[in-house]
Amino acid sequence: MELKICHLYPEVLNLYGDRGNILCLQKRLEWRGIPCEVTSLKIGEKADLSQFDLFFIGGGQDFEQEVLLGDLRAGKGAEIRAAIEDGRTFLCICGGYQMLGHYYQTADGVKCEFLGAVDLYTVGARERMIGNYAFRLGEESGGSVVVGFENHSGKTYLGQGVLPLGTVMKGYGNNGEDQTEGVRYKNVFGSYSHGPILPKNPLLCDVILESALTRKYGSASLEPLPDAFEVRAHETVLERVMGS
């Protein structure tokens, strides 16, 4: 087995160490003896996206998302939509997550059309939703508790036919109103969690890896790893979040 990972727009979408998610994916494959190849795809660069098994899009500020619109409209957006519908695995964080939706409307009413790859939209608010938080994944994503850090002014609302990635236990999540966090559509995992999300949530990391391997090979079951340090980090953050 092997996986090919595409890191989309690493030069502009990498808030709060989101690049660490790529390192976590690599290491958890390496520790199991599974080869992994990572390709960075920057603005203006072209590649056949059908060659990749797993895609990562990190977080960015509003102006950075706008910079990407021209590149997406030049053809990469259509390829991303096709890859999602083909069941390829995506992990998208904050701005990268918002970009999957129909549009982002600023607090001043300016609307930026986005990919429309997933039925969701985002509306900017005056106040930021910021802090450590926790949410429980849906059963389709393993059902474990995830801890992370959110910092966003956009409020995201999910449409019909898509599930939230999880249910907020403490914090804001998608919009601070309906207790939803992120999105799960086909093999898309979208979240507001920076930090990065995967190193202190190894169960989620393995769910994402298994989704990519299963799509490529028909089935996959990863051997457990001795995650003592990861579990300790997770539990320490969870105690602080739920006790605050």
C-alpha cells in the first residue's frame, strides 16, 4: 500500500501550524511501513489531481482566500469538485473548509463566490469566535472526542445532504448557534480546528488515512500505534477545555 498526498496552496494557507497535519499524516503512515509521497501545489502550478489519494487545504485569512479565486476559476476548482465527487479524501481547515462552500459573505455584505463543492455557505460576523474547544465526531467519523483551537469570524451553515463533522461540547464550532462543527461529505473532513488538529487527535488522523486507503484499495485496517504521548496531550487539553 501507498498514498499520494497533495498539499494545496501551502504558501498562503498555513495558519497556526496547519502544516503539522501533513507531518502527522506522514509519520503515522511511516510508523506502519506505508510509503507516502507529498506534493505541494502552489498558486498557478498545475498537476493532474486524479493522481492523488488525499488532499490537505489549510487555513488562511479572508484576503488570502480572495487571492486564490482566480486560480480556482482557471480550472483547479473544477478538478477539486471532481475529486470530491470521486470520493477522494480531503482534510480542509478553516479558510480551506469555507472555500468548499457556495460563498463567503463579509460582514459588510460583500459576497465572494467559492467552489460550491459542498452544500454550505459562510457569513462574516463582527465578533470573532476564538479559543480552545472540543467536539465529538459523528459515528461515520469514528465517534471520538476531538480537541482543537478555533479562531474565525465567519459563521458556516450546512445545507441538506451533508453532515457536520461533529457536535460541539465546548466552544463555538460552525456558527456558535446550532452546536455543529465542521462538515463530513463523502470523504471530505472539514473543520475550524487549528493547532494543528491531527497530532493531538490520533484517532481522527487514522480515520482519515483509512478513508483514503479504503477508497484506493477497497479495504484498509491500520495497525494500532503506541499513542501514549498523543493520548496524554489530548486528555490534558480536553481537561482544560471542559474545566474552563
